[in-house]
Amino acid sequence: MINEYVDLNTLGPSKLHKALIILSIPVTIICLYLVFIWSPVERIMGPVQKIFYFHVAAAMICYLAFFIVFLFSALYLFTKKRKYDLLAGVSGELGVLFTVIVLITGPIWARSAWNTWWTWEPRLTTTLILFFMYVAYLVIRNLEMEWQKKARLSGVFGIIGLINIPIVHFSVQWWGSTLHPQVIAEQDTGSSGLEPSMYFTLMFSLFTLSLIYFILLQKGYNAEKLKLYAQKMKNRKYEKMMD
């Protein structure tokens, strides 16, 4: 039996949400300072290399967002609780947003590194496929049909879509691309291959974008609950008019 229950009594932002928003302000300022002032300029590419702190961090967050889609899709299919479907949908939207950031910052970085805006190397190609897969996921969620059918169909799609994440992540190793760098860890040594200050800045950028992701996830979930509340009030008004 489908459980349509979503707690509409907590439509406003929680204390945790407000605290995260307040925390995000100094964290974002510190992140920008670390990226543009504190971290050293890379010798070969120069200042344009600094875009990689946002590029790589955004890629990690899109992995996280699509894993959350997988997790809440599975929970919805198992429990039939609508709140899990809503959370999966919001995370899917955020995952597409962060993938767009990856696909925009990547070519800007590639222009300096490879002297071309785009090349059909494995990482870029699989990331583009990942983007279109989750755009299709959002299209499914906006089809004109009963929400239960949409939730079930998009839930299955959200689970299947996770298969592409390891393909994107390991594409460089599997297909032997010499263009896309290993910025997190070298395959032989397991070390980062970055100067300590660069590695710290990258990790702090990842923390910052993670914080922003969770803020947007909660805000998007609250927005979806408001939509349900508005629809509920509209239905009640319609029923009274019919009476």
C-alpha cells in the first residue's frame, strides 16, 4: 500500500538548516581565500589551474548526489513512503546541476591543459552520458501520470543510473587516457600527486560544496512539501465548492 504521508507540519526551515546556512557563509569565504590567494599557482598552467578545485569538487558532489538518488529510490521502492521519493527527486536535480558545473569548468581547464575546449576522451564522454541519463530521470519525474507510477518508474531508473558512476570514475584507468590527470591519487603510490597546500585546498573545496549540497537538498525538500501543501489546500477548496 502506498504511503502518501509527508509531514506538512514542519514546512519551515529547521534549526539545523538555519545553522548550516550561517556556517556556509564563513566557510565559503575561507574556501575562496584558499583557492585564489593561499594555494600556490601551478607552474605550467598558471592561475587557470585554480578552476580545478571547483571542477574536481563538483564532480565528487555529483557522485554523492546520484548515490543519494540511488539510496532514496531504493528506500521508496521498499517502504513506499513519499518523502523518500521527494528526496530522491531533489537530489537528482542537484546532481544534474553539479554535473553542469563539471561540464562547464572542464572545458575551461582543458583549453589551457590540452589546447582544446573539448575532446572525446573517456572521462569527458562518460560524464556527458551521465548528464543525459539523469536529465532523462528528471524528464520521467515530470511526466503526466499518477505520482505513484512516476515514483516507481523513476525509482527504478535512479537505481539503474548508479551503474554509470564507477564507469565515469574509473574510465581513465580502464581505457588508458593520457589526457585526464589523476588529481586525487596516483595509481602506483596511492599518494595525491599534489602539493600539501593544494591537496588541503581541494579537500576544503569539497567540504564547502558538500555543505552547500546538503543545504540545497533540505531547501528543495521543503519546497516540495510546500507544493504538496498547496495542492492539498487546493483540493480541499475544490471539494468545498463541489459541496
